[in-house]
Amino acid sequence: MLYLFYFFAAISVIAALVVVSARSPINSAIALVVCFLSIAGHYILLNAQFLAMVHVIVYTGAILILMLFVIMLLNMNMMIEVQKPAITKILAVITGGLFFLVLLAATKQGLSTPVPATFDPGVGLVKSIGIALFRDYLLPFELSSVLFLSATAGAIMLAKKDNSPNVNRPPSSEPNGNAA
Amino acid sequence: MEHVMTAIRVVPLDSYLVLSFLLFSIGMVGALVRRNVIIVIMCLELMLNSVNLLLVAFSAYHSDPGAQIMVFFIMLVAAAEVTVGLSILVLMKRNTDSVDMNILNRLKW
Amino acid sequence: MEVLALILIPFLAGLLLLIARPAAMARGIALVSTLLSLAVVFWLWYTWTGVAVTGISHDWVPAWGMRFVLGYGGIGLLMLILTGVLFPFIIGTGYKQPVGDPVLVNALLLFCQSALFGVFLAQNAFLFYIFFELTLLPIFFLLLKWGGEHKRAITVRFFLYTLLGGLALLFSIAYVTLQTPLPHSADFSVLAALHLPMHVQMWLFWTMFLAFAIKMPIFPFHSWQPETYTMAPTQGTMVLSAVMGKMGLYGIVVFLFAIVPEGAQYWSSWVIGLSLFGALYAAVIAFRQNDFKRMVAYSSMSHFGLMCAALFTWNAYGISGTMYQTFAHGVLMVCLFYIVGAVSQRTGSNDFASMGGLKTKMPRFALLFMFVVGNAIALPLTQSFPGEWLMYNGLWQWNNWTAFAGVLLIVLGAIYMLYAYQRVMLGPDRNIAVTDADDEEHTFLVPLILIFMLVGLFPNVILHLVDGPVQHLLNSFTSLP
Amino acid sequence: MVKLDLLAILVPALPLLGVFITGFGRRKLSAYAAGGIATAMVALSFIASLILFLGHDGQTHIVHLFSWIHVGAMDIPFAFQIDALSLWMMLVVTGIGTLIHLYSIGYMHDDPRVATFFAQLNLFSFSMLLLVMGANFLVTFIGWEGVGMCSYLLIGFWYTTPAFNYAGRKAFVMNRIGDVGMLLAMALMFYQFGTLNYVDVMQQGGLMASGNPLIVTATLLLFLGATGKSAQLPLLTWLPDAMAGPTPVSALIHAATMVTAGVFLVVRSSVLYELAPYTQDIVLWVGVATALFGATVGLFQNDIKKVLAYSTVSQLGYMFAALGTGDYGNGMFHVTTHAFFKALLFLAAGSVIHALGGEQDIRKMGGLKGVTKTTYVTFLIATLAICGIPPLSGFFSKDGILASTFAANPVAYAVLVFAAMLTAFYMFRLLFLTFFGTYRGTAHPHESPKVMTVPLVVLAILSAIGGLLNIPHIFGGHSWLNTFLASAADGIGMHPLELSAGTEWTLMAISTALVLLTIWYAWSLFCKKTTLDGEPADMPFLKRLIAKRWMLDELYAWLFEKPFGWISKHFFSIGEEKIAVPLTAGTGKATLGFGEWLRKVQTGNSSFYLFAMMVGVVVLLILTYFSA
């Protein structure tokens, strides 16, 4: 069991590193898929079966595919990404490492928090999640559908080709461009 | 069921903490060093997921479905966010022929 | 309830003006509102029993010790009287010397009055601070819109400068509030009971004093004052010098002496030195000014220097004299700036060069002006004299030589005021086309002259207000370990 | 008591009423109506004073009106003190005042602002009465400042002439310099005694040891106030300039009453002065020096009023010399006789000026004794009186002063006798040049109307017989005034010093002989052949120096006015323009600059924002978890 955790953990960390460091966006996307799948593995280890399924469907199935579509649509692999200066990268890595250390140190007391004795392993099952979702969290759930609708509408509005004259203007030409 | 319980508790909660911190930090460093907007969006997703993982771990250890519901909603929001984010990206590419983060500093005007 | 009415009457009247925009009746409404406030103030005075009154006390932001406490003691009441008495005149100035849109000007003045009442009623340090800074806003717009030359630069400068002092005050308030026992409270009563250690008082004194010193202003912090007074429209200058400057003196008594008494005592020689030097400095400079308004501005600064010096002498005469003088000086400044406005309105300029020999054409006005000059040079039986006499006594009891320096001011004051009178009124008729004081100007100046003559004859009406609180302040200080 | 209170209030209140009537009615009242009302008010005030005087029982009465300034332990009442000293001064002020008001009706009737003039004159009377009646230093100070203000107003009465305005300002400012001393003295006495009531201060002060530094300081400061008001060295240059005012003003304010306020103040505080021998010496020598100064400068003046002004300065010096020797009685006596004859001299001079249509230069007069008979006779009496010719009033008062000075300090005596000779010289020079010889002017002289000559005659009679008030023992008198005043001032110093009869006779003989000798010399110089002085520029050095007032004005200009102007200029050009204004502007600039710098942080680069946020989180977490 423990080994399984370490296995998934190693995969997710390595995949995450690849996401960050890969030259090509396609490679990043593929690595992200791997990372998300390994996280789904963690969910299963934690007996959160419902979430594991949703995770695979939403992230790997929808979001990542969408990203891949966009990457291909915009033909991003052909583009050469401008690299940030080395000093920025080093600084970023140092800050990130520091952040990690600080988080660890900050939760030092939290690490020793006793885990409650009563334990219900079935909390992550579809049944219990479903009960909680449709009884206690019904309103947020319904509202989220509105959110989705608006997000969809917004995405369509943004991405559709607009023929009004002020759209194709370069943003830098007019400081107060949005005033029109 | 007893088996599942011990199985879950074999891995200490601390390990999940460390793992999600690590993932979060990697995501953040990625968001800092990359200039390609889509990669930055990916890194954001990565950070979201690290938090999700932590929430699920705590939920499992504390037998509280609330945290998992929250993860569920986070996924919903993340999906919506990615949708809008990517359409902005498309628009940006169309208008400026670039997906460079630094282009966006023109927004400060 | 009356205390809330004081803040609300001008505020609501101002709102009414802004909403209804009755261009023709704007001044009338404003005047009625200020007279109503004055009636409330007189009611408070009439019912005054010598005991501090707390009108309203509500929790506001308890975690920070912010509470909505309104009340007044003798000194606060004096300040309310000052504000109440002077504002009808300040509004009335607009009848004869209008600036711009009457609706907006009067609304701003009323908002200012509301905030000023708030300052003098607030019994909580944060509340005080909020009102303290709120007074700035209407004045800021008044100056920015209807100021004279370079109004933008000077207004912004003035605003930033005073705000800077205010920030230091805010910091001090936050600091002392955190020193109070739990639950924190910034009420004056709680803060006054605080015995801060000496080293804290030493620096805390300056962070607080800075705000008040800039407001008055006191010598090294005064540089915003002459140009702002000169540039501002007459009504703005009146508010600034006659009432807003007094917030500084009031703040010193309420804050510094209550919270950092030992610090104040430790630094008193410095403050007295600075103030007195500033007073002499301003008086000497005033003599040389060619601009009438600027000369009066420097004379105001000179008076403030003396008042501040006397305040820090830590004896009954100095403090009572200063408190009394706040009222006298307010009345005087309204008179003087009104005269400056009236004269320069006729000659078209503030410059002495455009005046001279006016007495032949305007003998009635010259007589009124002479009365005001008499008050300005502190002739006995005018209002300024008892105050100055008490302040000199305070200074004498503190140190003989400071009294000497202070008394020199009566010579310098006579020099520059009489010189100014001569340059405006006396000399051969230069055939400048001016008219004599009309009925409106008489209605304005004669009541003020009556006020300052009567108070000069019976100064005890004012002095009895401050006598008790000052004794209390001194007693509480001497009883400290 | 009620009657006394009422009368005591009426005495100053009547002139004040006059101020209101003439002031408010200044547009409607005719010149005679205004003058009549003003004169009537002062006359009524005189009658009230007279009733008080006649009913005086030798006690000190305090008329307490109300508590004026009450703070903490300070309670200063608005109260009047009715005792011999104040009664005597009230009589002098209102008596002379009535005559001069009456005279002014004639003198000023052509002036368009005559009602204003009378209002101011009445205001002066009111202030002067407050000054002498005050029961404490502060009430006296009200009058003290009030007379100063009236003096300012009346000197600059003809305000269209800038020189007159300047003279008024100069008078007020120099008085104010003296007031510095007065205010400080009051602060000191209040600090020491806790009260300013004369009765209490004198009682407590009298208990202190002689030469106590506190008393010395207080008396010196009071004396500074007195020098300002009474034009003693070094604060005397304003008085000659004050002659710019109308002549009745010069007579009332700058000769008879206001300038003697300093003498009054010293006598009022005589208890303190008696305890400060050091101050007394200073008073004596200042008085002697001023007497000499005034007498010398008077020698070569050509303006009729200027001569009289310097004469006033000189005579005031005599009074202070008397006070310096502790002979307060003769000091006050000289105040009285001087009020008679100097008011007369001024009024007569005014009559001459009136007769000549405004001419004041004695070089353009002469031969007027035929035309203006009354004026001439009265002027002659006054001149004889001021020179100390027996038995006129000046003889008794001046001789009393000379005798006590001789007893105190023979050197001072010698100087004063010399000054008396000079006085005789310049007074007779004035008399001869004005009334004798041939007329040298162009206007047509005429005698003044009755309303002006009647006061002259009354004053002439007083000048002649005023000596009767205080006839010393050697003439078989009882020094009535001294005895009377002694009841007020605790008797200290009110009795003349005891000299042997022989010495007194000798002194009188010496001074009278010397004065007569001088008069003969003046006669030979100005009456026999009419010697006229030219402009100061043509004179030999010493004479020029004296004629130009020993360059005192120039010295003050160099010593005070110039440095003041310099300081004023540089305070402004350096302190304000170079330091203070840039400081404020600097605040604005610093804010702008800081903003300019800070806005660079807003790069618009989201990575940078993220970075900054992360750093912030790290710092916050470190602060939270590692500080506690």
C-alpha cells in the first residue's frame, strides 16, 4: 500500500516537473495528463472513488483535451517561446523552494495533529457524496450550473470572430483602448 | 471495510501534505518561469489539483464528505475557468499573434 | 441628543443644498442652518453645569477600540461656541463677497462645520481622527475650485502636508490604543488613564504634536500657511484660521496633555522656544509684507505661536489664557479677513500698493477697521487683552525671559498692524474709486465688534468655562507619580 | 457709600457717554453742539470729582464694580480706588480737560470732523480717568493703553498727511515699548503677591526688606513703562513728533495729563520705590538727564510747539528727579502746576497759530503783543511761571524739587539749576520772538474768540496762584498738598526733606538770581536786536548737534529701525523663501517622486505580480510562525 503511494507520488512529481520544464506545449500537456492520472490514483488510494472518476472525466477527459485542441488550433508547437532570463528562473526556483520549506515548517505543528479515532471509510463513495451533494449542497450545485452556462456563453462570446471595427486594433496603439 | 480503513491509514497524512506542497510549489515555479500562457494555465491547474489532493486526504482521514464536495465544486469552477481562459487565449493569439505572458502587461493601461 | 443634532444639522442642510440646488436661497438656507446650530450651542451653554457631558456612546469597531462617543467638557464647549458663533458670519461673508456657485460653496462650508463639530464633540481618539481629517475634504474642494493664483499646486501641497501630520497622529492613536488594557478602547477617558513609560512618551509626543503643529501652524511646520491663506477664498481662509487652526490647540490639550503629560512636560521648553521664536519671526515678517492678506496670515501665525507657547507653560494662567484666546483669535480673524476681502474687493487687489488714503472715501469703514485693529493689538477692554495678559502671566511663571520674548509681541503687533492700517486707510486721498461700508457690511462687522468688546469687558463668561477643566488637568498631572 | 460709588462711576462714565453721543451723532451734530456736549460731559465729570473731593474723609475707598478676570487663583476686579492721589489727579484731569475742551470748540470749529475730534477727546478723558482711578495695576493699564490709543488717533487726526500718521505710530510704538516693562512688572508682582490691587500690593510689598532684588526689578520695569508714557530718556523722541496733532491735543495729552501718567504710576507705587534705593537713583538720574536733554534741545527749535514739547520733556525730567529723591509730594505738585502753565502755554501757542492761520515757525512771527493782547498776557504769565519767578506757581514747585535734589545729591542739583537757566533762556527766546519786535509773517493776525481766551485767562490765574496749594513752611504755609496726598501714599516721602531755613533761602536766591540773569541775556539777544536761527545745516557743530536733538532719532534709526528692517527682510527672503517654502514644496515633490518610483512596481507583468505575492506569502508565513 505504502509503496503504491510512493509510486504514484513519484509519478506525479516527475510529471509535474516535466509539465514545467518541457519545451513544447504538447509535451507539457501530455505530462499533465500523466500527472492528473496519478493524482486520480491517489484518490483511489484514499477511497474517494467518486472524485477519482469525476477527476478523470473532467480534467483528463475535458480540460486537457480542450487544451490540446487549443494548442493544435493555434499551432503552438511551431512557436518558439521566449525564455525568461536565467536570473529570473533561478530566483523563481529559489522562491518556490523557500515557499515549500516555509509551508513545511509552518505546518510542523499541524503534522502532529492527532487523527480522530472514529472513522468512516465510506465517505468517498458515490452514495455518501451524492447524499451530501443533493441534500446539504443542493443550492450551490444548482448555482454551479448557472456558472457553467455563463462560462460557456462567455467563452463563445470571446472566441467568436467579431467584425466590429475596433476589435482588430492592436491593444498598444491606444492607451485607453477599452474606452470605446 | 476494515481493510480499506487500515489501507487508507497506512500512508501518514504528513506524506500527503508534503506531496501536495511539493506539487503546489512546482506549479508555482512553473507559473513564474514560463511565458507561454497555456503552460501557465496548466501550472495553475496543477496547483489546483495539489490543493484538491490535500482536501481529499483530509476528508478521508477525518471522514468528512464536505471537503470532497468542495473538491467537486473546485473542479466545476476550474472547468469553467479553463473554458474562459482558453477562449481569452485564442482571442489574444488572434489579436496579437502571440501567446506571450508579457504581452498582457499592456492591460495595465 | 443635542450633540448629534449639532453634527447632523449642518450635514443635512448641506445635503439639502446639494440635492435641491436652490441657487437663489442657498445662502439663506445655510445661514438658517448655522443659526440653528448656534441655537443648539447656546442651549448647551445654557444648560452647562460644569460637569462633562457624554451625549452618545455606541460601539463601532470594538476590536480596535473604535467607539462612537460624543460629548463635551468645558474646553470642548468653548470650541463648540467658537464654531457655532463664527460660522453664521463665515456664511454671511458670502453675501457681500461671493465666490462661485453659492450652492456648492455653502454646502461645502456646512459639511466643514459638521466635521468641526464632530472634532470638538468626539470623545474617542479614532472618531476624533476621522473628523479631524474630514474637515480637510470640504476645504480642499473649496480651495481647489475657487482659490487664487497657483491654486492647484498650493492646495495639493497644503493637503499633503496636513495629511502627513494626520498620518503621524493616526499611528500614535493606533499605538496608544493597543497599549490600553483589554478590551482595547480609544476613548479619551481610557487613554487619559494610561500611564505610558517615559521613553515611549518622549517619542510619542512628537508623532502627535506634528499633526497639531502643522494644523495651527507652529514655526518650522508653517510654510503651507501663508500661501494657502493668501490664495484661498475669504471664506476658506476664515475657516482655516479662525476654526481649523484651533483644532491644533484643542488637540494638544485633549491628546498630548492627557496621554503623554510627562512627554509634553519634558519637551515643553523646546516647544515654547520654537513657538515663541515662530511668533516673533512671523511678526517681524508680517511687517514687511506688501500683500494685505499675507500680512494678516503672518499675524495669525504669530498669535498661534504665542498661544502654543503659553499652552506648554503648564500653569492655569497659560492654559486658560490660551483657551480663552482661541475664541478671541477666531473672532479677530473673521473680522480681519472680512476687512481684507472687503477692501481688496473694492480696489481689485490684495496689494497695499493699490490702497492708501481710503479713509477719506470710506470713513465708516475706517472706523470699523480701527476697532478691529484695536482688538488685534490687544488693547484692554477688547477681547484679546485678557487672553494675552493671562498668557504673559503663564509665560512669566514658567520663565521670566520667555515672558519678555512674549511681551515683545505687543510691540511688534502694534508695529505691523498700525503700519497696515496706515497703508490701507491713511494718507492723502488717491482718488481710488471705492464706496463706503454699506448696510450689509455693517450688519456683519458691528455684531462681531460688539462681541469682542463685550467679551473684553466680561471675559469671565468664557473663562469660567475653561477654569474648571484646566484646574482638573493640572491636578491630574500633579497627582502623577 | 452709595453716593460715593455712584459718583465714582459717574466720573469716568460721563466722558464715555460723551464718546457715544458725539461718536454716533458725528454726522448730525453741529460743531458747536458736539463741542458743547463733550465739554459738558467733562465739566460734569469735574463737578462729580469736586463733590467727591470735598466729601473726602481721608480714607481709601474701593469701588468694586465686578470681577473682571477670574482664573484659578487670579481674581482681578474692575474696581476704582478713591483716595487723595486719585482724587487729585481726577481734579487735574477733568479740570484742565474741561478748559481744553472748551478751548477746542473755538479752535476746531472749522474742521469737518470736529465731532470725531470731540469723541476722541472724550475717549481720552475716559481712559485717563480709568488710569488714575484704577484700584489695581490692570485697571490702570486699561487707561494706560487707552490714552496711548487716543494719543495715536489724535496725533494722526489729520490723517491725510503721512508724516502725522508716522508720528502717531511712533508715539504708540514707543509707548508700547514702555508697556513691555509695565506688563512684565505686573506679571512679576502678580507672581510675587498673588494680587494686583494697589492696597494689597503695597501692604505686602511694604513688609519686604529694602533692596530686595524682586522689588528692584519690579520698580525698574514699572519705571520703563513710565519712561515710555512720560517721554523720559531713552523713550522720548515720540513726544516732539506728537506735536503733529491739533494744539488742544498737545495741551491736554502731551503736556498736562497723559505724559504725567508715568509720574502718577511711580507715586502710586511709592511704597515699592522707597524700598528700592537702586531704582530711585536711576529714576533721579534719568530725570536729571532728561531735564537737561529737553532744555538743551529746546534752545534752538524754531517751531513754537516743538519748543514747548522739549520744555515738557524737560519739566517731566524735573518731576522724575523729584520722585528719585523720594519727594513725591513736590513731584505731584509740579505735575499740577505744570499742568496749569504748560496747558496754558500750549493753548496760547494754539491761539497764536490760530491767529496766524496755521503758521508755527517763530521766525515768521513777532510783534504780536499788540494784536493778541490776552494771549500775550497769559503767555507771559505762563512763561514767568515755568521759569520759576516768584511768586508764580512754578517757583514753588520747582524750588521744592531743587531743594530736595540738593539734599539728595548736589551734582544733580547743579544740573537742574543749569537746566532751569536754559529753560528761562528758551522760554524767553520764544516769548520775545513771538510777541516782541516787528511782525515778520504774511498772514493777518487777529485775536482768538472768547471761547478760546476764557480758558486762557482761567489757566493764567491758576498758573499765577497755583503755588498757594503747597506753600512751604518757610513762607509760613503748611504744605497743604503734601499733607493731603500723604493720606493716600502712606505718608512715605510726602514731606519735603528737612533743610535748614537758611539753606533754603540761599538756594532760592541762587536759582532766582541765575534765572533772572538768563532772562536778561535772552532779552539782550532776542528783544533788543532779534537774532534768528537758520537751518541746522548752517550751524556750528555743537549747536547743530543740539538742534538735531543730539541725533537721537538718527541713533535709534541706526540702532533699531535698520536692524529691524534687515532682520525682517532676511527672515523673509531666507527663512521663508529659501527654507520654509521649499520645505512644503519638497513635501509635494517627495510625494510625487515616491509615487513615480513606486509606480514602476506596477509593471503589468503578471509573473512579477505572482512573484511578489509569493514573496509576500513567504514573509507572512515566516512572520507568523517563526516570531512567536
